[in-house]
Amino acid sequence: MSLPENLDRFATLIEIIARLRAPDGCPWDRQQTHASLRDSFLQECYEVLEALDEGDSAALRQELGDLLLHIVLQTQIAAEAGEFEVGDVIRGINAKLIHRHPHVFGSRKVRDTDEVVRNWEALKQEEKGEDTSILDGVPGQLPSLGYSQEVQHRVAQVGFDWEDVDGIIEKLAEEVGELKQADGQEQQAQEFGDLLFTLANIARRLGIDLESALREANRKFYRRFTHMEEACRQRGVNIGDLSFDEQNALWEEAKKSQE
């Protein structure tokens, strides 16, 4: 059988996936289902995010390819089951983009990006019907912090929002006080959840993506702690044998070295 040609064409990718799923194709690919691909699909999404955070265009190109592979493979599985085909997927997103951009493909005028966002949300709600909640379209499988930020963004579109960020920061101080006064682990967990929810709201008002900010904080911690470990190896000491004050001095040393 001849090798696929025109490797820069989307149609070639569809043909390759179909061959992998064919009776004489790849045993692994043939075994996959919508459900079996779920976890690796999510992992690929996170790898795309990591490439974006690192600003690595070569890695981004590769990771987007891996993500596209998953999309086409899921579509091929659906086509084999008579659910839908790739043309249905493309037709649906094209129609959605045209409908939700009436200021580009129609006669509606907009003043700025804020009005574009409001129109987008209004059109989404129109598509779902009047009896559905504006929160219904937020995927329940989102990471909790991302879900929190998204639902608060949506309710803000209909005016359910603090007048300014100072009011939310005051609410944060109130939540910290309630956490301090919480009696028992169950109440502490509840108050801690309220605290995180308020932090998500502050991030939204400041235009900060909460997941990205936390990922960057995690990476910064990783860099600093591994610097501490390397310093201990060079000095012939075990980091676990140091006092907290000695460890903290190493932490400050790591901070200065990475500024």
C-alpha cells in the first residue's frame, strides 16, 4: 500500500486516521472508543497550555497536531458508529461563528470588545432557549478554579457583579476571618471554598486567568525548590536535615538568584 502524500492537507490526516481504524489497520487505534480517549485527550489539552505558557512555538505546533489527531480520531469513531462525520463538525462550527459575529457577517454595529462579548453571550443564550440557565453551558468537568471564574464571568454579563474590585477584596478579608473562626474540618473546608471562590472573582475583575496564574506560581516554586536542592548537593548536606530557618535562608537565596 502506498504511503500518504500531501502531508500538509487536512484531508490527508482524515485518510490516515481512517486507514488506522480500518480492519487491516492498527490494533491500538481500532480498539479506541470515545471514552477510552478521554484522559489522553485532556492531557493533550494541558500540553497545549504548557507550550503556550512557555512561549515555545515549536512545541505549540507539535502539541496542536497531537490535539488535532484526537479530534479527527474522535470524529472517525463517531462516523463509524453513524453518529456524525467530520463535515458535520466543520459545518456546525462555521455556522456558529457566522451567527455569533453579526458585526462581521451582518449589519450589526459594535463599539468595542466588551460589546462583542455581551452579544456573544446573548446569542448563546438565544440558541439554548429562554428556559435554560446562563450557567448550564459551563462544563462541569472544568478544573474547579476555572469553573468558578467562568460562572462568575457569566453572571457578571447580566449585571450580577460587585461595583468595583475593592468590594471583592473586602469580601476576601471577611472570608479569611470566617475561616479563622471555623469550628471543625467540615466548616473549615466550606469556608476555604468560599475563600477560593472570592479569589477567583478578584482574578476575573483584574483580568487574570486563574489557572494560568496558579500554573506559573507552581513553576516558580519548582524552580526555586530545585535550586535549593542543588545548593544542598553542592554543599554536601541533606535538605531534610536543615532547620526551617536554614531552609528559608536557602529559599531566599534561590529567589535572589532567579530575579
